[in-house]
Amino acid sequence: MKKVDCLIRPYQLEEIKTALTELGVQGMTVSEARGAGSSPPAKEGIGLDYVIRLPVRMRLEMVVPDEMVEPIIEAVLRHAQTEQADDGKIFVYPVVDAARIRTEERGDAAL
């Protein structure tokens, strides 16, 4: 099992969510995130005072079987890429175990 964590532009959420659903992704967590990546930060200010803007992004998190990771990455890249700075990021983490509280199922069965 792997956790796929995607940071995308807010206006891309519905299109990406639809693409992931078509792949068979059954569950995901979506939340709002703010942050800055490797792109040069936007700065404004007068004199020595600066404001660093932290753009809003949507975070999609899902735990999936290993074989779904590449199709998910490809779908997100296809629908999220604008070729502009701050397109987002995708992170993949190993997941040791999962448990469904209601049924006590473990591992892939809990997904």
C-alpha cells in the first residue's frame, strides 16, 4: 500500500477527482493547504517590510494498492499540468498497514 499526496491548484480539483474516480479510486481526503515550494516566492513591500504570499492549493490524499500508484500519478499529471510555476507536487509514501474500524479488516481489504 502507498499513500499518494497531491497538491494542486483549486480550480483543477473537480477534473482530477473525476479522473481518479474513473480509475477506481474509492476514497480520498481533500483539504485546503497553503505553502510555498521551490519557485521563487512572490514578495511585495515598502522599504524593509515584505509580505510573502502563500498560495492556496488543494491537497488530495489517498491510500491505494501499489499497482494504482502509477496510473494515479499519470492522471494527476495529465489534468494538473499547466507548465507554469507552482503547478503542484505529488508525493508517494509507503503505508505499513491500514485498519477499517467498523469491520476490523486489515491491509488492502481495509481500503
